[in-house]
Amino acid sequence: MSDGDTPGSVLRELVAEAVDGDGGALLDGDSDLAERGDDPGPAARIPALVGAGNSVVGVVPRADPSLARRLLGNGGDVGSIEDIDNEGADSRTIRLVFTGRAANRLTGPSGAVIRSILADHGVEAYRHSGDSRIGVLLVGDRAGVGLFDERGLAALLWSDAPAVREWAADTCRRYLSAAEPV
């Protein structure tokens, strides 16, 4: 990343290269971008993205405790996800692969507490031994891709473009197949 590149432009370029090399897939559907400093910023937009679907699959390289509380229904906009039964139309499935710093938190000093909270909320958690500066969420028919830096989530792109969703699904499958349940 050069000094003139914004996190959002870097993220768009990374996704475009991963998806089709020319960015056309980002224009084939509804997509939006938020960067650190926007109002609301990228982290504030994740609860609405995640709250929009009954199925959430993702790769998480960083885990911010305040964001986790909002996503798990303790003070956020998306409500509680405690009633997960995986059977009815109102069921919710959440499967997350933690990698990098987030994976290290699962085994660190507070790991037992974190694993218990995830289990209590019906989150299927997996640990991946690698790292990534990109986080990926597949929520229903939308894909969210986040760029992380040393300060946390720098930019978030979300899209319903079929090529972006397929790339996000393939990325999640690849990480899931190389991860172990916690």
C-alpha cells in the first residue's frame, strides 16, 4: 500500500483481483464501502450486515470485544441470537473460523471464557493456524470483506454481486477445511 492509497481503495483492489482481476464483479451488483473515519465507520456497519441473514459464515482475523458484544446481542442493533435451533425458518446458523490474532485469543488466558460465550450463543467456532489481513463474511446473499491493519478494521466492503459472493464462499470453505473445531 502506497502512502496515497486509502484502505478502501486497497480493499477494492484486493477483492477485484481475487474475484476477476478487473473489478467488473464489484459493479455487477449492489456494493458499498466504509472506511475508518466514515460516519458510521466499518465496525458500526457490521451488525446490520450480520443481522440481515439467518446464515453467517466467516473468517475472522481480529476480534474486537465491543463488536462481539453487539453481534451477540448484548447492547447492539441486531438483537439476540440465543435461540438457534437450525430447523425452522427463524433458525440462525453462525460458523466462524478464527485465524491470526483472533485464533490466538481462543487459546490465550481468556480462551475458555471466549469459547464458552461463543458456545452459549450457538456459534460454531473453528481455529485456523494461519493469518490474514482480510476478514470475510458470507451472510445470506451478501458478502462482506474487511481489511484489517494494526489499528483494527480499516475498511469494509459488502456486495451482493454473484462473483463476490462465490469468492467469499470459496474463501470460507478453504479456511473451514483447514481449521479445527474449538
